[in-house]
Amino acid sequence: MPKMIFVNLPVKDLGASTRFYEAIGCEKNPQFSDGNASAMVWSETITFMLLTHAFYSTFTSKPIADAHATSAALIALSRDSRAEVDAIVLAAAAAGGKADVRAPQDMGFMFSRAFEDPDGNTFEPMWMDMAGFAAAGGQ
């Protein structure tokens, strides 16, 4: 079995968050979804587990952070092109997220932008040209 990542995120509105993650390219796995959680599959090895605040609280005694006011993580998402970076940011904004929460970063061989989901979690879609990276002196 390959190593997998499950990113557990507390959400205020499970339905709205599920629709948002579908809009940015995730597919809901009904086998692991119910009224408390939506399993949103990003790839064969990465799933975003959207959990209602009440359900999320059963896994931790710590208070749930307001991701609009604080930052605990930046989640980078690889994309196959600059156009795909732009497209996911536009899809995020159209689905209730916030686009370009920081200035786009363009290093020639690497391009990234950032968006927030409706709960303030920050995502950084990025594209990298490995040949360009090597030509720029990267290893």
C-alpha cells in the first residue's frame, strides 16, 4: 500500500466546503463521508477530510483555530502548468474562496499563487519546470 496523506480540516459549513473542494478538483468519496465529514479525494494518495467543528473536536482537546486570523499550515498543490495554477485559483474564488491572498511568485522555472478556502485554510498551487530549475543552478 502506498503512503497516503489525510489532511483533516475543521469546517463551519460542511455542505459549502464540500462544494468548494469539488470546484477545485476533488472528488467526494461517499464511503468515508457522512453528516460529520466529507472525504475529498485530491489524488490516489491525498485526501482532504473535511470535519464539522463538533466532530473535529473529538480528535483534539485544543481549541479550533480561526484560520482567517492565524496560520498553522500552508498546503502546496502541484499543478502541471501555469495555466492550471491560474485555473484552480479562479475556481477557488468562484466557489467561495479568496484568491491571491499573497502576491503571485514567478521565478521563471517555478510559478505559484495562493488562495484560501471558505474557512481560511491557505493553499498554494504551484508549477515547476524541473529542467528550468536545473538550468538555474538547482540540484
